[in-house]
Amino acid sequence: MKIKEIIEMSTDELLTKKRDLRQESLHLRLQQQSGQLEQPSRLRLVRRDVARIETVLSKRAKEANKK
């Protein structure tokens, strides 16, 4: 997911997407522990997407506090 796509999303959409990605991350970690993970790189991509979303959300929160 590109940062431009994330910035264009609303805060509610971002929170929903973050929850979904965290859920996916949990499932990927469980698959990794059981040795059934087919795409190990997907775990890394999901973790980065969550970080991008959290960055945009915190930036928006700081901007809201300034106003």
C-alpha cells in the first residue's frame, strides 16, 4: 500500500484498515510458527503498512491538537 493511498483515506477507514492488517499479521505469525507460511515477505509488508497507517494517524492527531 502506497503512502498516497493512505493519506487519501479517511480516519475511520484507516482505523478499520489498521485493525484488519493487525488481524492478518496475527494469522501470518501463527502460520509462521506452525511452518505453513508460504510468503514470508507478506509478514514484513503487513508490518510496514501498519506502521505507515499509524504514522498518518498520529500526524493527523497532532494537527487536530494544534487547531
